[in-house]
Amino acid sequence: MRMRIIGTGSYVPGRTVTNDDLAKIVETSDEWIRTRTGIGSRHISDGPGTAFMAAEAAKKAMESAGVEPEDIDLILVGTTTADHCFPSTACEVQGMLGAVRAVGYDISAACSGFIFALNTADALMKSGACRTALIIGADNLSKIVDWTDRSTCVLFGDGAGAVVAQGCESEEAGLMAMNMGSDGRKASVLECQSRTMGNFLTEKGPELGYITMEGQEVFKFAVKKVPECILKALADSGEDIEEIKYFVLHQANYRICESIAKRLKVPMDRIPMNIERYGNTSGATIPVLLDELNREGKLTPGDKLMLAGFGAGLTWGASLIRW
Ligand code: COA
């Protein structure tokens, strides 16, 4: 049995923050941000949290798939910015949707979260544990960004993307190959400590964690690992790279995607980009981009798409799907 995506949806908060807006709070410029990253603006939430955005994206995906909340038997959310330590975002989304038959839980793989969730759902579907899954990537990074650190705060935005996937018997569609990896030795390259509360033994007060990053290390890792995992997925499936219509890549930096394209010898017109409007929305970038391609009518049955991402952990992964 193969897992096939039958609907997509996405949500971003209404409030847009431009590079010029950020230049008012940190020493930066539209020119620096655009040339180094490709980002022009991002959507920032002024209230609604991760679960709300995830549920809004999920509603649209369910509508596009033509399924009801009661049809869903699995909800996976790739996120690192859950609104609560517990319950999980997936359980909150389940409550908001009334998906009473589902089991829900979160997957923590930072910007690789959606890919990890998609691949996990495929494995669960193959095992027979579920038939209709809601797979979401959602993050509210604006809440954990240090807004005085210009080297990170200009990069990120908030948003959510979702797909509904169902098991199908046909070999003509669905997830064809996947892989994932992580290297915990590189954890400190990109991290955000949790909120830590001392206890009566340490007499420490609460401390809030913010994102810290060694940008060039992440850049080097991404341009090496992403092509590797894409080539592995192609080799495992026996597909030729020329057969891939679009490479739907994690939107972290335009230049990273350009480097990946160069290494794979693939022209940029097969690497759709929307980072200019959203920045890096972490777990949401890939499903938001997929939803845009779907809604713009750019996907037709039989198209082969390579989804691939990377993020803190460090983590990376790819999913090769036939639409
Ligand atoms: N505006 C203006 N100047 C800035 C700036 C900003 N927003 N951020 C950093 N700078 C400065 C630095 O302080 C540095 O100044 P210095 O030379 O006086 O020390 C200079 O710009 C160059 O910084 P550097 O870090 O070398 O720039 P870079 O070309 O590596 O670009 C990133 C920085 C973050 C854009 C780039 O490394 C990157 O995209 N890395 C990957 C990050 C990523 O994808 N993270 C998410 C992973 S999921």
C-alpha cells in the first residue's frame, strides 16, 4: 500500500513585516537581507499560536481532500514551537477539529519536522495502523527569536501547512521513497534552549531560551546533506533525476536552494521558491509551498515531486512522491 496526498492547505498570520520594518529595530537593511537570503518579508503572528495556525491549515487541507474530521485516524504535527509543553499541538488540533477517531502526537525535528512526519505517517500506514492521516508542519518561531539579534531575527516567519494523505493500492501514485537522518553531535550549531525553571535545590529563576545559530555551519551542512538525501531517494526508487518535475525544498535561504540546484545540475525553474514572501517558517515551509503549487494548478496526476529539508538537530530528510 502506498500513502497518497489527497488534499493540501496552508495558513499564515495576516500581519506582514517587511525588511524595512526590521531595519527599524536592528541594524540591517532590505538590501543585506535580500542579497544574503532572498527574503523580502515574513508573516508574524500577533496572537494566535501554533495550534491555531495548524488547525486553520488542516481545515483547508481537509476541505480540498473532501474528508470530514471523523475520517481522520492519525494527526502528526512537525513543530518545535508547541504552545504548551503538554498537551501536544496535535492533540490541540484534534480538539479544535473534532477529529474524535484520531490519535495525535507531535514530531520534533525542527525545520525537517514536516518531512519526518510525512515519512512516519507512511510507515504507520504501511503497517496498517491508520488509513487517513492529517500531516502538518507548523511553527511560530517569532516567539523564540531574539529580536535584538540581527543575524537570526531577519530569517524567520510564522505559518502552517498541512496535507491529508490516504492509503491507496495503486502503484501509480503515492510516496515512492524516503529517508531521514540526524547528527546530534552538531546540536549546538542551531539551538534554542527550552524555558528552564529552577527548583528548590538550585534556587534558580525562570530563564527563556532564544534561537542561536552558527549560520555558515548550517549553510555548509545544508548544501552537502540535502543533495545527498535527494540522490539516495532517487537511487532507492530507481527514478531518474530528469523525471522529477519539482524539487520542493525547505525555504531557509535562496542561496542554499541555488547551491543545491547547482550540485544536482537542475535548473532553478524546477525549484519553486516562495521565501521572498514568508521567510523561513521552519516545519511549515514545505507544506505551504506544496499547497501553493497545488492551488495554482501546477501539479497534475503522475507528476513526480522531491520534497527535501534540513534543520536543527541537525536533521535532514527527503520524500519522493508521485502526485
Ligand atoms: N544585517 C546586516 N548585517 C548582518 C546581518 C543583518 N541582518 N546579520 C549579520 N550581519 C553581518 C555580520 O555581523 C557580519 O559582519 P562582520 O563581517 O562585520 O562580522 C556580516 O554580516 C557577515 O556575516 P556572515 O554570518 O558571515 O554572513 P553570511 O553570508 O554567512 O550570511 C546567513 C548569514 C545567516 C544569511 C547565512 O549564513 C545563512 O543563511 N546560513 C544558513 C542559516 C539557515 O538556513 N538557518 C536555518 C536552518 S533551518
